[in-house]
Amino acid sequence: MDPNALPFDADAMLGGLRPWVECESPTFDAPAVNRMMDLASRNLVLAGARIERVAGRMGLGDCVRATFPHATPNVPGILVMGHLDTVHPIGTLNQLAFRREGNRAWGPGILDMKGGNYMALEAIVQLARAGIPTKLPITVLFTSDEEIGSPSTRDLIEAEAARHKYVLVPEPARPDGGVVTGRYAIARFNLEATGRPSHAGSRPGDGRSAIREMARKLIEIEDMTTSDCTFSVGVINGGQWVNCVTTTCTGEALSMAKRQEDLDLGVERMLSLRGSSNEVQFKVTRGVTRPVWEPNPRGMALYEVASRIAGDLGFAIPSQSSGGGSDGNFTGAMGIPTLDGLGVAGTGAHTLDEHIQIDSLAYRGKLMAGLLATID
């Protein structure tokens, strides 16, 4: 099968992608995520899939599982896995409106990762229209909470992946156009500082500020960063009245390491943190963790197939291990051949400059189609 012969049209694909981008779906807004699941479900049904809606939990959104007709539907097949939640709050479209300039298009979540998800679906559609059967059945799983570490969907992801032979993840392409054959380990932490209240105007010296303690610990945490393990504090919440010495301040931190043993040591250091004096308290509890996914022979064999297809299409996809984390961490760590970073090219993920290279919808769509039709 020559994927170059498939009539991918990047402009038409961008038109189909636009409603997905303009359906804002921040992780913590379950109704918004579910509206996005409704939209994707309709596209999946129109593409010939049979869909199942999996109810959300932990106050988060639903997931959608879609299966496509196949001559041998019950054999382990290909799982195409992506998330439809984004980091952008409702209203981001006011600052990051969908727009096109030349070969670039902007919008919240267009790169991470609605563009890749839509492209993967178009690859399935193109194969069906051309009458090209895949050797293995295809399942698509769209999830709702990847941006916060997949606390409510990890069990679903791992159970679904275990029923499949391969996992393809259309997360954004790497800056050099490459794909991901391994990912670093990631741990999240919840932070809580507790002080002593007082009136900040009349008796400030009687209080002990939880915000001040959190500030101290923020610097201490980030100064633990080494070349083996990084630490960053990304969320801080504290205080209600400016005339009160704050009693409680909470935060969230993230740690990343290339090796699991380095992350394990980082976790120990975080959990051992205590208050800087007896008058304040500081507590760290462990949040969700993504295991390290190390490249393995079966995963690299899958990569070699993809690399040959890309080469025939006229571009290269260097393989690499990557930070950032994705749901591929889970399936790769399970030993299931997983190829990540198969999505569209672009930059600015998680920022107000998030955009894609429009032509990548077509040429990377051909790669996805070729891979779906080839692997067995």
C-alpha cells in the first residue's frame, strides 16, 4: 500500500479540525470535556465506528472507546490512544482564537493534542474510503484527564491496552519531527503549609504565615534539581484576606527523571520535607505518577516500520526518549509496543502561541495510514 496515493487534503482537514479546537475542553470542567467527547463521538460514528461511552469519575469527564469493522475483530489489534482535555481554561478562545496564517493555524489544544487525534481519525477514514483493509482491527480510545496525569483513567488505559498488540499515540511530533520510543518518569506532589493566624494590621508578629513558609519551600524544592532529576512548583494557592496572616497555603509540584531509580530518590527527598521551624508545618503527599518507559526491542521494531514508511514519504522521524509524559508511559511500561509522538508538527503547546504546521496534517496523516495498514 502506497500512502502517498491517499488523497489527504490538509486544508479540508483543518476545516474539520476547527470545531474540535473551538470546543474548549479544560480537564477540570467535566461538562466542557463531555461536549468535546460528544463532538468526537459524532465524527467517529460517521467514520463507521461503533462507540461506547465510559462514564467519568473523580468529577472528571467521560471517555470514548470506538471500534471499527474488521474481518477478525477479536484478535489483539491496534489501539490509537489520545486525550481530548486541554490545559486551557474556558475563555482562552478570546486570546487564542482559531486563526490561520500561511502554513500555521492557532487555537487552544490544536497541537496538544486535538490535531493529532483528528489526523489519526482521518487516516482511518482514508483507508476505509480506499478499500484498503488493515491487517489488525483498530480501536480508538479518547480520554479526559491526561493533562493532570490521568488519575481517573489509568486503569481504563491499561486494561484496554492489555487487549491490544500495538499502541499508537498521536501526541505532537518532537521539534525535529521525530517520534517518541520512551518517556521519562514523572511524579506529582501535593504541598501544604500550615501557619498560625493573627491580625496582619494590628498584631502581625503574633502570626506565622503559611504563604511565607510555602515561599521558602518553593525555593528549597526547585533547588533540589539536578541533571538526573528535576523539580518544579507549578501551583500555589493561599490567603483570603490581606489583613490576616495566612494559616494555610497549598501547592503542587512536579518531578521528572530519565531513570526510575532517580525518580524514586527524588520522591524520598520530597516526602522527607518538613517545616522550617516548630511554629509552622509543611506536609508533602504523593500524587499521580507516570512510570518510566524505556525503549525495548519490540517497540523499536515498531519504530523501524514507521521509519521506513516515513522515508518512503520523503521525511525522517528520528526516535528519542522524551520528557513531558503521556499516557504512552503506561502502555510502554507494560511492555506493549508503543509509538508516541505520531501527531502533527507545531510549537507552543500549553501557551497562548499554540499552533500547528498545517501541511503536517496531511503528510503525517499518510504516515499514520501507512502504519495502520502495514503492521501485523
